[in-house]
Amino acid sequence: MRDFSRRAALALGAAGAALGVAGWGTRANAAAREAADEIAKFTGGKTAEAGKIAIELPEIAENGNTVPLSISVDAPMTADNYVSEVLVVSEGNPNPGVVKFHFSPMSGKAQASTRIRLADSQTVVAIAEMSDGTLWSDSADVIVTIAACLEYN
């Protein structure tokens, strides 16, 4: 068994911390790519326009384990013009697809509320698909003070 000096132990700890930080940066970049892929899969590669949908999140979430989220879409919800789906994606979570809501003309209103988990401070994007295939989007930034849904490898 080898004895470590205090200097060697500190150097080993610093190297481990540096490797850990490098891994977190890589994971964040991968999550952003996965979020973009999730959006592209939902939209079929089409671009969503800003408007008609509103996403409500607190500006600061004290605990990432339970962040209130509300979505509303300005649509008449008639047989000819209604919201069919809404996708919510978080750009900083290990699994970016947070939730998908399904609506029909019988829904009456295109509104939904829930609580979500967020891994870190990030941008959350909501995309609504209308019955005619048009896409609308909105986003909100949220600062998370206590992170949730962390992935350890």
C-alpha cells in the first residue's frame, strides 16, 4: 500500500474534479442536441412560428424536482380548427422530452398544467401542432436553484 502525501491527494482530487466538470459540459451539449432532435422529430423538420401558444414557468424555481408548468394555446377548438398536440422540451435535462399533451375539439380549451422536473437552469420550449399542420412555439427561461433529475454514470 502506498502512502499519499497531502500534495498528491490534493492533485488527485483536482484532477478528478476537472474530469467531472468536463463530463458535465459534454452531457449538457449532448442534451441540447437531443432536444433539437426531439423538436425536429415532432415538427417533421418544419419551422414553428412564435405566437398562439403561451408557456408559464416561474422565473426562479427553488427546487427543480417540482416546477409548475402551464400551457395555453389560443385556438377556437372547433372541428375545423383545433390544437392536436403540444410538446414540451427542456434543453438542459438528460431526457429532453418532458411531456406531450394531446387535444381534440372535445377538449373545449387547449390548456394544461402540471409539475415538471428540471435538471438545471435552462430554457423550456413548447410547440403546438394545429389540426391544419401549422406549428406555433414559445419558450421560457427558468433559473433552478436546487437541481433535479441528474444522471450519474
